[in-house]
Amino acid sequence: MKALASFWRLLWGPWEFWPYTWVYPVIYLRYWVWVLRFGRLDWFSSVNPGMVYGGLFGYDKSDILKRLPQEWVPVFERIEGPLNPNEVEALLSRTGLSSPLIVKPEVGERGIGVQLVRTPEHLVSVLGKIDRPHLVQQFCTFEEEYGIFVIRHPVEERFRVESVCGKRFMEVVGDGVQTVKALLEVDARNARYIDRLDASELAIIPAFGVRHRCQPIGNHNRGTVFLDYRDRISPALVDRMNLLLKDFNGFHFGRFDIRAASWASLLEGRDFCIIELNGAASEPTHMYSPGFSFWEAQRTLNHYWSLMARIARHNGPAPVRPTAQVWADFKAYRRQIR
């Protein structure tokens, strides 16, 4: 009965919390239609020829970051496997990395496995346990974060901005009496994420009137609210995105995740950093904005996947991989992100 009640709450609650497989069935069907039209499973590889599998899966984040203007990319280092304390100390000395840091899998999605590390001791603990390649990246402390979706059809000279998503991090306003946990429990949405916070975080009592950010990582599965900021698309934003991508060959479709001191500073080209650039797996995350209906989201997804197929068709076939290899690579990717 408890499981049934949970199911009904999920079904009748906001669609943004539905399982991935509930949201994408039409896209799955259209994908197979395009497989028949293109005559290959990995037709999406042609969307972004400069990314492995077009950026749909299996690509290394570090390979992409290296191809972006380094003045806007936080310092990072790829780690192949577990490190002992002496190796961690050597890493910090060699790279200049210092706390706080982000540690995340080289291959992954939706913020799975991303950790904020605040002390060298914590870093030793985290890096001593990794079992596959990870990135250690300087944490970007700018207060605001945006997801900016860009597209350039091969016949066009410049990228256009199709979507802007603002991110409102999970936070509470202190009253000087209640703990973070108690303050989160007041809001039904925030309460969903209580079990994802450390006990030490939940026990904090924020001072009266102080905004306390509970999660500094801007992912939906960390309680971040995604907001529709498409009204901020402007010539200045388009110019900024084109400057960031001017030397990135083989990229046509995807989303920047950017942190900035303010929206104005991003437009002016100061006080911002590029967290990631995602390819064909990108979603126009403005569709998760409160009030954005499930059917609007379906139209949005179909529109973007249609654009992706159009770009792939124009680019022509990427180097053909045997079907068995595509399946094997995809299954290996799914095992990693689990």
C-alpha cells in the first residue's frame, strides 16, 4: 500500500519528478524511426562530429574542456584511478588546485557522482576510493548559474541561442531557532531532498534572515529549481556564446553550464566560468521550470530532436562504427553512470 501511495503521489505531482522513461517514450520511438532513415544506430554521431558519439554518451568531459578558451575554464586535472595521500599532495602541489574542489566522473550525466570537496582530508578520502577516471576541478564560487543552449546549423555562420535556464539553488531563510532540516520540511519540494544532505548540514541553525544555501551544486537531483529565462536572449548573449565557441570545430548542438557573478558580468565577458559543455545529450532545461506543462515539454523535446536530426543529415555520415561496438559502448556507459 505504501508503494502504491508513493506511485500516486508521483503520478499526480509535478511532472519534473517523473522517471526519465516516462518523459521520453515518444523520443525513443522517433529515435528508431531515424535509425531506419539513416541506416545506422549512431546517426547522432554526425550532430557534433568533434565529440565522441556526438556528445550523446561516452565522451570525456576533459576532452571538451580542453577545447574551450582556458581563461574561462576552472583549473582541472584528470585522475585515472585511486590516489594515495602522497599522490594527492603531489597533485595539489603540481596543479595549484585548492579547496573547495569538485570531483566528478569523466563520463556521466545529470550530476551523478559529483562531489563538492571542502578540505584536503576529504579529497584524500574521495580520491582514495575512485575506481574509474574522474576530474578534479577548482570549484567556481560565483553565485549564479545558467544553462545556455546553442545551435548552429552547418549552413549558418553563427550560433544562435535557443534556450536559457536560470538555476535557483536549494536554500532556506533562517529564523535563528530552527535547523536546516526543520526549515526544509516546511516546503514540500525541498523536503524531497532532505535524505541527500549530510547530518551536519541538516543540523545547522541559520541566523535570522540569513539565506543559507543547502546545495552549492546546480543539479536538478540536488534540489535546484530550473527557471525559464528565454526572455534574456539578446544579441549580446549570442555574441558571447559565439566568442566562446569560435575555435571549437565539429560542434553544432549543445548546452553550456556557466556560473557567473551576475547576468551582466557574463554578457560583459568578466567574472564567469564554464563548468561544462554538453553535446547531443543536452536538454533545454528551461522546460523544467515550474508551470511548464508536460505537453509543452514534449513539444520542446520533439523540436530539439528534430533539429538534431536535421543537422546530422546535413553533416552526412560520421565514421561508421560496427553495430556491436555501438551497443557495447552504450552498455558500458550505462554501467558507469549507475
